[in-house]
Amino acid sequence: MSSQDIPEENLPAAQDTSQGAVKLADEQNPFADPGLPPHEPRVQDIDERAAKRSERVVALLFTVSMLATVGFIASYVTIPVDKSVFIWPIGHISALNFALGMTLGLALFCIGAGAVHWARTLMSDHELADERHPIEAAPETRAKVMDDFRQGAKESALGRRKLIRNTMFGALALFPLSGVVLLRDLGPLPGTKLRHTLWSKGKLLVNMNTNEPLRPSDLVVGSLTFAKPEGLEEHDHEFQTEIAKAALMLVRIQPDDIKDKRSLEWSHEGILAYSKICTHVGCPISLYEQQTHHALCPCHQSTFDLSDGAKVIFGPAGHPLPQLRIGVNDEGYLEALGDFDEPVGPAFWERG
Amino acid sequence: MSTTTSTESRARGKAPAGERVADWADGRLGIYSLAKANMRKIFPDHWSFMLGEVCLYSFLIIILTGVYLTLFFHPSMNEVEYHGSYIPLQGQLMSEAYKSTLDISFDVRGGLLIRQIHHWAALVFLAGMFVHMMRVFFTGAFRKPREINWLFGFLLFVLGMFTGFTGYSLPDDLLSGTGIRFMEGAILSVPIVGTYISFFLFGGEFPGDDFVARFFSIHVLLLPGIMLGLVVAHLILVFYHKHTQFAGPGKTNKNVVGMPLLPVYMAKAGGFFFLVFGVLAAVSAIATINPIWALGPYRPDMVSTGAQPDWYMGFSEGLIRVMPGWEINFLGHTLVLGVFIPLMIFPLVLVAIAVYPFIESWVTGDKREHHILDRPRNAPTRTAFGVAWITLYFVLLVGGGNDIWATHFHLSINAITWFVRVAFFVAPVVAFIVTKRICLGLQRRDKEKVLHGRESGIIKRLPHGEFIEVHEPLSQEQLYTLTAHEQPKPLELGPEVDENGVRRKVKATEKLRAKLSKGFYGEESQIPKPTVEEYKEITSGHGHH
């Protein structure tokens, strides 16, 4: 100890008492378990007035809870469901939601706070010790159980009568198959459904926003337009499922800027039609940067170069966006020249 | 004997009503034997033991509020036109599921509150389980006899994740639909059967008309049913094993020190349920969660930026975002590794932490029961592994929110993605090494404290001018607490050649085990704790320094 280097007379008396005050119960082993420390009384244990104060606090909390519940019911009855209120710093929120939540929260919290305060200040805080017993059974118990099991197994003659055993296992193994078979009608087989979309030769490209067929002049260089096949309407029963495959993204790029040769052939005057569904896990691609011709999927940030056959230039997508071959019909409207020549959306085992 | 019975029943007849009801129940259920063992059962006190309670109570709150929500929610994907009280969506086409969620939020009085409590409680439930699991992990509470309860808890965490996912998918809003689409894309990546699973799950092509109704029964019946069973089993085991406790005076591996269930623990734990419920209600009053009305109904060709899953699914989102887009095409088939590998790592990340208790018990060969908790510093290798795992988890969370990081901190999204790709491999290793160092440093400090006492902060000047700090010796309680932990020796393989000069065959698994054991208990992995001799040497007065 550092203090032992110091002559006694130089030590301040006050510090001496705090030093060396520690008495080791066990001189032989100072690290031995000294046992449970003695109970230290709380102020409530020795002063009845303090205990009374605690009692009043607990009762107050329970009373506040009662009032809050009354407040909850009053709010439910009086505040209109569509009333909005400004609460600093949250902003405009539903008055009813705020009132109900705060009163319910207060009612519940006060019950909890009351109970905990009661337990902490007024209930006995004497620490008690319980014994633990080993979880494992005594050897005699174990032997008895084993004997019983052997006896039971022997009496069943399961090991001796193999025919019964084998047919029973067979029956038990087979019957769950019925359950598996029952799941068959959860859905149709995939077939080639993922390979086809609503697009076919001669289908007009309809603007998603205006619901009007598109002409090349509707698309300016640098713009991004979303299109659907003609005949597909929002009210159609299959709309969601069909648009999930057929959604189209149209961009117009100066034909000289289109690097991919096939891409240029399939375009019309620099208008390129790509599937809007990301080839990663199927999010709709909706961010387009007209300077670089990059399209970005907002979900997982796969980035495609639309001027270069929608090649993946960053992110987790595994292959380019499929391109739709387009042209113009006699009346000057943009039309598809066939379906996509590969499946749109996420890759799958049969895609090839 | 009939006379005894009649005197007994007469005696009981005079008892107060409460006792008579209890007698009635005891005659049919045997409640007295149960109560004898449990009514004054001792529960140790420590703030970290509350974390499990937070999970239990939020689970109960989720069930209560969830039942209320089923009274108003229509799990149907029929398309309807909206004419409710939320003006911005008037006339829009949407599924009945989405419409009924709008109705709960705007037309049912208190519906929004219950919906928000339900969602907030789910977030707290998962966060609570995560932290509770970490508490159990870092203190070694998972050791024998509690390994099975660790697995029950782990299953609850995983099932909780999927219950949460199926739950927030039900409103069929733009954000949740995007999450479902992601799930469908991930299922499609499974070799051979992926397409079939997807078609069976969605009743055909995505999105179809079925998934909301199917997810509904999974979310309200199948998963919570299993979870309720697991919660009950978890609690029964907690009671049966009796709670663990930290080392301290009077606390041994053979006892449990604390307060009795009746009344203290019952009041504290029961009160805590109300505290948790109260806080969740207040949070739901002031903090909007999942405002589906702002997102609009789901359309497969639309999306919003900044799409994020609930936090507990974030690490899987990170996996899918940072994985390079590998695809292998052969013989007319596609192996979508860019999606399938993350899909496989997702369970592996979780399983790594789930199987750890079994790996540790194999390496250490420890078959004894443990009821005294470790301080994390006294198990440096375990602590380092846990921190490495958490680091991996959080690196993936960063990856899952790479767009949010990019927009909030004006960083390049490509740079963040590359950072996560590298950190996925590097960060856990660094975390492991650093944590182990910190643990050993803390062990040294404990040793120092035991041998030389507590730094009192009092500076003294000696007659010859030297300044020293006065150290205050520890009490025996403190000495015991700091030296109570065990320090096992690493496993010895024994000589490869026995006394007769015959080479003994050592299995490769045994060699691995010895090596790992050295990693756990070798010289590099623990600071020898002070001995009684060292202590006496220093305190007896000869140990001037």
C-alpha cells in the first residue's frame, strides 16, 4: 500500500479513519465469500412519516390514473375524429389520437409507477436466499425410468414383431403425403407465364398518366415516360398482375448517343422502350438521369445505362433490362413490334 | 375417515370466501402444491433482467391490440374505389385491405392509436428480444442448463421477424408491396423450385389476389400461435431453472438471492407491464408510425424512394443491396447467385449466434450447471465473438440503408456500397481483436484494483516532496466479487507418443478443439486473476513499491 510508505504523524487524521477501516472477516482467505451483507433499513423502515409520504405518493399515482381514464373516455366522446391540432414540436396531428394516447398512456403509466414505488419503498426489502437443486435426476430415478422404459418396450414386443413395426412406420411415414398433396392447389404451375407479357405486335404504347396513345412527338430528348399496353385498364381484374410485367419505361436519346447496335435497331428515332421492372428483385425503376442516360432502381440501387442496351453498371442486378422493339403505325402512333424477347423482371431458374 | 373429513370441511366452512374459493380450486387443480413452490419464489434483481420482461409485455400488448385490429381489418385484395374521409385518396382504386386500414386510421375512433401501439410494440418487441439475447449471450446465461431456453428465445426472435414482416405487409400499401415484391424476387432465385414456390405462395403470378388473405392467417394465427407456445415454454423453463445471478457476497452457484415473487416481484413486474404499456401508448400518441395514407395503395409499377423495411429486416436488406449481381447461365437454366447467396447468408447470420452455446460447451468440455453470470470481460473470447457478430449485423444495417446514409450525409452511394462490401469481411475481425484487447485490459484493471485497492483520488505529498495517490483497500465483499470467477485451463491434447513409444492417433476434431480451447483460455486470452498469496504479499507490508 502506498500509504504505508508514509510516516504516521504526517497522515491527516480524517483520512486515517477512512483508510484501514476495512476489516477482513477471514484473515486466512481475504477472497472468501463473506456471506450476505446485513440488511440496511430504508428511511421508510425507520420513519413512519416517510412511510406515510410514500403511501400518499402511491395513492396519488393511482388517483391520477383514475382521472386519466376518465379523461380518455371524455376525449373519445367529445373530440371529433377528423379534428387536427398543432402540438409543438411535433406539428399538426390528430387531436383525438393525441388525447386518447396521452390519457391512456398516463393511466397505465401511473398504475405501473404506483406499483413499483409501493414495492420499492413500502414492501419488505429483505433479501432472501433460495436453494438450487441440480436439474439432473438422482441415479436411482434414472435407473427406475430406464427400467420402466425397457419393460414397456418389451411388453409392446415392438422389437420382436418386426412386421408390425415396419408397417406402422410405413403408414406413419405415408399419411403426411396427403397433407402435401392438398397444397397443390395453392397455385397454378408456372408454365411459361413468366416469359410472356401483354405486349404483342401492333399494340399501341399508351401513356400511363394521360391514358392516351403516344406519338413520337410526345417524347422529347431527355424525357422519361411510363407506358402500358393499349387495352389494359386500371379497373381490369388482372391489372395489377399484368402491369407487374408489362410496365414500360420510354426514354428519348439522340440516336448518335446510342452505343448498343441492337438497341438502336429496336428503337424508333432514338426512342427506347425498356421494361420498367428491375431485373434484380422486381422493383419498378423510376429514377432517370438524362445527362448520363443512367436509370437507377430506388430499392437496391442497381444502375443501368439506357444508352448502352441497359447494361448494369452498378448494383446487385444480374442482367440488362429487356428492351421492347417499337415502331410507328400508319396513323403515326408508337406501337410494339412484338413481345419482349426475354422474360422481364427478376431472374429465375428456368429463365436460361 | 369420514369424521376427519367432516371436521375439516366444517373448519373450512368457516374460512373467508377467498380461502374457500382457493380450497375449491385446490381440490380440482392442486394449486396449493404449485403455490407452495412458487408463491415466495426468489427472483434476483439487476436492471438487465428487465429486458426479457419488456419483450414479454410488448408481446402481450401486440396480442391485445392485434385482436382489436382484426375486428376492423378486411384481409381482402378485392379492388374498390375509396370514398372515405381521407380526402387526398378520394376516388382511388385500392384493395379492401388498404381501404380498411385507412378506415381504421381515419374513421374508427381510437383505431389509429391502437394501430400505432400495435406497430410500435412490434418494433419494441423485436428490439427488446435483440438486446435481451445480447444480455444472455454476454453474461453466459445460455450455459447449461439453459441451452434449450436459449434456442426457444432464438426461435421467438426469428418468428418475431417473420410475424412482423407478414404484419406490415397486410395493409397492401406502396411500401409494403415493394417489400413483398422483394421477397418474391428472392424466392424466384431459389434453384429448381423457386418459381413453383412463388406461384404456390401467391396463387399464381405476382401479385395476384391471394397473398393478403394468406399472410393474414399466417400473421394472426399460425406464427403467433407457435410463438405463444414458445413464450409459455420459455417462462416455464425460467421458473424451473430459477433465475441466474451475478457473483456477489452470499451468492453462490447453489442458491438464488433476491426478493420473493409475492409481493415484491409481483408488484414490480406487474407494475412494469403497465409502465411499458403506458410508454407505448404515449409514444403512439405523439410519434406517427407507418403512415400508410401518405404512401398510397400498392401498384407493382410504382415505387417511392427511400424504401426501407422495418429495422429488424434491415440486415437482410443490406445483404441483398451489397451483393454483386452474379448470374450463371448454363443448359437453359439460370443460377441467380446475386440474390440466392444473400438469401442463404440471411439464415446463416442468425444461426451463427444460435449455435454458439453448443460450440462453446464443446470446446470447453464443461458439463456443469452454471447459475452465476460471467462479467463479459472475464470471457474475452465469447465477448469478442458477440461483438464481432453485432458488428456484422450493424454493417449490414448500414448496407440496408445505404440510400438513407447517402442522402443524409451527402455521400456517394457507390462508395457506401463498397465500404459495406469490404467491412462485411474486415469489420468483424477488427471488432473481435479490439474487444478481446479491451476485455484483457479490464481484467488487468480488476487485478490491479484487488491488489492495490481503489484509486481514492486523494493526492498526498510525502515529506521528501513526492506526490502519491492514496489507494483505498477493497472490502471483502468487493474482493470476493472481483475474484469469484473461474479461470479454466486450456484443454491439453497429451503427448502424441505414449510411454511405450507408440504413436497415438489424435483426431483432427480433437486438434481443432484443443486449438479453440487455447483461444478461449490460453495465455493470450485471460489475465491470471490475483491469488491470495499475491494479495497477502502486497498487503502484509513487505510489498513496498
